[in-house]
Amino acid sequence: MKWNELRRIAESYGWYLLRTGGNHDIYAHPQKEGILKIERHGSKEVKSGLYHKLKRQIGF
């Protein structure tokens, strides 16, 4: 999965852009604790282990 696809999925699950960092976009969710960091690499592939961690955090 590419970073852009992951970003779209997170937004469809209710995550919203809180702020932009140096190399990451920081997302928050109104009903979940914590933040979600999504790198700004666009069309590059997300590595497998990181993908599964973010998948659990997003909730899909």
C-alpha cells in the first residue's frame, strides 16, 4: 500500500489533519486517544511492519 492510499483510508475512518511536522503529517481522531503519524512519501510503499501497526491504530 502506498502512503497516499493510507492517508485517504485514515481520513475516511474519521482521522483529521491536526498539524504538519517536519517529515510527517500528524492526525487526530475525535473519539480515540493519541495521534497518528503518516509520513509524506506519496507514492512510495509503506513497509509491512509499519503498515500493520498503522492499520491497527486507524481501525481497519
